[in-house]
Amino acid sequence: MAKDELIRVLDYILNRCGEAEIEAVAAAVIRRRRDIAMFGSMPDIPDPGRMAKEMSSQLNIEGSIEGLKNQVRDYAVRIIKQEAPELTDDQISELCGAWIPSPGSKGKGAANKKSKIPRDALASMIKQFVSFSLGRMDSSEDDALRKEMGHWPEKYWKSFPSVTKLLITDLLKGEISDKEFNSRIEIANNK
């Protein structure tokens, strides 16, 4: 806008507008701010074709399924970090790997990686770890495990899959009940 135009507009607003005109100017300013926020400070109406090209270049899809998976994975990581900031990058990566296969993995990525611990042994380890953590474990059982393995709770924790760690953490924080924990852990370990 030229300086002379701006001066005329401001003069009109400040010196000659009545109540109805001020309301119309205020509504126009609000609409213009919304348009600038949505479309930038371009003076004309947005071109849908240009906008589609810009969005597709931002998404970097270009007909590629792998590109789409990358975008979805990045979006999931942002959402997880926003909603669960306490998770480590490794935990986030494992969760994303379970939900969205890595590009190029063709089913061999983290989503299909099974725990190296047999299911029955893992269930027993989880039961012992939770019992110990909640103070329900007999001292003789704890002593026997320590004699055999050293600092077993730390070793167990390191060997648990991320989903198991998250469920145990929720149980220990009191965010889920024992019953809820048992059903969720069973589902997680049967995948």
C-alpha cells in the first residue's frame, strides 16, 4: 500500500468513521489477519492449483509410498513427543517401528521383530519384576535371584520390550489397575 493511501485510510478511520463504519473496519481487519495467518501476506485470493503444488512439494510424496510412510512416521514421532515427552528416543523409535514399518523394511523392520526371550520366560520375568517393585516379593526369592544373576531388576528392565516397560511404568505409577495391566501385558506379549 502506498504511503498516501495509508494516510487517507487512517484519516478516514480516525476522523470520519461513525460507529457502523468502525465495526465494518474492525471486521475487515480481523478477516485480513485471518487470511494473512492462513495464506501469508499475499494481496490476492489464493490460487488452489498453486497451493496444491506447494503442499505436495512439502509432503514430498510424489506418488511414493515410501515417502508417505516417512511423512506418517515423522508425524507420529511429533505427536508422541508432544503427548509423552517422558519417552526416550529409543522408546519412540520402537513404538513407531511397531505401528509404522520403516521405509524399505518390507516387513522385516522393528514392527515384526520378536523379543529374543521366550514368551513364558518373559511372562515370569515380568511377574517377578512387578512383584519386587511393588514390595510383594519374598526376600528368599529376591536373594536367590541376586545370587544367580546379581542385580537382576536392572537386567530384567534392560531386556524388556519398550511396550512392556511402558505398561509396567503405568502400573507402578498407579495409572492402571493390576487387572488392566495383566490384560494389556498379555495382549502385548502375544503379538
